[in-house]
Amino acid sequence: GIPELDITYFITEKIAAELVLATTKHDVTVKDSTLGDVDLGTVRLLPPVLTLQYHFLPDGNFRPYISAGINYTITFDENEGSGGGGASINNISYSNEFGFAFQIGMDIEIKDNWFLNVDIKKVFVETDIDVNDGAIKSTTRN
């Protein structure tokens, strides 16, 4: 897991909108290509996620919920890798893309309106990767 900032606004006692903000660093490798494994380097992602949540038990000590929403993944801080298998990496870029997100979670009351939140999120996103000014192209899914 990674640290994140979640901002939740309750529209009704059972329906809430949540904005999730976090950033992650990824090592990118093409596996089993015709050149073997190729190290493309690293990239950072900022995938803000906006979801609509449904809270099943809004007054309980344990408050489970599910949600679905969208995200827009922004890529930045690309660093070229070492290549491999005869490939050299001179320039790499990743496209920014929209995707879908799903979440299940639970708020657990600790004391007097203080809660512990536990959740699992899955963000589905595809990005196009251009290597060496488009000489090598690929699409990756997360």
C-alpha cells in the first residue's frame, strides 16, 4: 500500500463522493519480447480517483461500503532504463489516460466520531508507451 489523501463528502447518509489523491513510482519492464526482457526505466503516476460510494450501515460501529468511479492517470518524471537484449532507450513517454475504479471498504468507529478506514481499490487504466521517439510502441494495462 501507499499513503494517500482521501476526501469524502456525504450527499446523503448512505451516498458519498470520494476523491482519492496519491502518487506512485513504477519500474517498467517489457517481459519476454523478441529482444528478451527490456528495462524501460521508471515513471511516476498521479491517478486521482473520483468515486461514488454506497454505505450499507451508516449508523453502525462497522460501516461497510462499495464504490465505483473514474480516474485520470497523469504520468511524470520518466527516467530511461538500461534497455537490454540489444535495445537502447534514448527517449520514453507515457500517455495520460482515463480509466475506471472500484473500491470496497469499511469505516470502523474508534471513539466519538473518530474512525479507522480500511479499503481495497482497483484502478483499471491503459497507457501508450513511446520509446525512442515512437520507434518502439506499446500499451500497458494496470
